[in-house]
Amino acid sequence: MKLTHVDEKGQARMVDISEKEDTLREAIARGRILMKKETLEMILNGKIEKGDVFSVAKIAGIMAAKRTDELIPMCHPLNITHTELNFYPTDDKKAIEVEARVKTIGKTGVEMEALTAVSIAALTIYDMCKAVDKKMQIEQIHLVKKTGGKSDYVCKGNCSNY
């Protein structure tokens, strides 16, 4: 397997996408943050002192998707056309599932932007709630789907094959 971010001398490089066609690209990523049941109830009832956790985490995730190229060294700056974040409390009330959907029309995909959005949204939830729950854990951040390039990907079932 040839690594795309390494040149023939083994040096890091940004991939040249100049000749690629512009297409509609979409990526969906997910992750979760585990917490005490009481912490989730406080979030759902608006009892976290720092404010509306989901609104702030949504804004943080959107901002992160837009700035991914500043955080990940070999990412191309992209003209993101849509970013959506959703939060789903689990049935057992001990976690929040975080999902990001990012779109662009361009020469390269938005997987890193979706993964970054999930990561930063989860970190924001952690930051806003750490005063009441220091044992929260962020886990299972993964790509669920990417479309629009020459190698689409869809996770079916359990995506943790490693």
C-alpha cells in the first residue's frame, strides 16, 4: 500500500488534487461521550451552569469542521457547504451519541472535517460538564460514511474491526 502523504523520499507532503473533478462530497462521523446518568439528566434539564450544552457543542463542532485544515497539517482548506451536528442521548441515559454530517463540492472529501467536528463537540460537552462529572469518557469516534469520491465507504454494523 502506497501512502499518499509521503513522497518518494519518505518526506511528508500535501496530496496534489489539482486534476481531480469537483463532485458533491459528504461524510458522516460519530462518537460518544460516556457520563453519569445524573450528568445527562442535568444536561437535558438545562441545569449545567455553563449554559445550553447542546447549543454550545453544536457551534463548537461547526467551527471545528470549518477550521480542520488549520489543525491537521496535510488537510486541504475546503469550502464547506453544510455542517450538521446532532446529539442523541442513549436509552440507558449514560451517554450521548454525537453525529456530524459535512458536505462540500470539491476535489477532496470531508472525512477529516466530520471527524474533527465530532471530536470537538464531544470535548466541548466534556468541558461544560467536568465540574459535575470528572469521569466522563470520549470513545468510538469513527467514520460512518463518505461519498462523492472514487472510493465511497459505508460502515455496516460494527465498524471497529481492529
